Amino acid sequence: MSDKNYDYGDCHVCGGKMSERLTNQEFWVKENLIVIENVPAGVCSQCGEKVVKADVGQQITSLLISKRVQPKRSINVPVIEFTAAA
């Protein structure tokens, strides 16, 4: 992980305590779902809200726009359409 002493502060959603963990982050880029694994992020112990430091956000942006990075693997994702009757 990154700097384990970094203080993410309190959760901006519920006020809970944020602590650093490795998480997965999902992004939609040009109608493609991309998952980046093992992202160091502050995660709220109460509601699960995630935040990343600015430098991590910049690294994620670089990964998303890079044409040279090859996916580690691909996954199938089920798609379910929302209907009001459900």
C-alpha cells in the first residue's frame, strides 16, 4: 500500500472513520467497463465510501488513457435491465 500513516480524515458521507485498504475501482470508458485492482484508497468502516489521494487518482487516469497497458485478464459481467415491475 502507499503511506500507511496517511490521514484520510472522516468520511464525507456519514462521518465514519476512513482507513486505507486495497480496493477495486470500476470505471466506464467509451462504453467499456474497466476494473483496476489493488488501488490504495481510504475506505469508510461504516458506509464503505472510497476516496483516493490525488497522486493515486493521477496514476489511475494515466492507466485509463494509456494505449500501452494490456489487461491482466477479462471478466464476464451480467447485465440486468431495470423494470418498475421488479
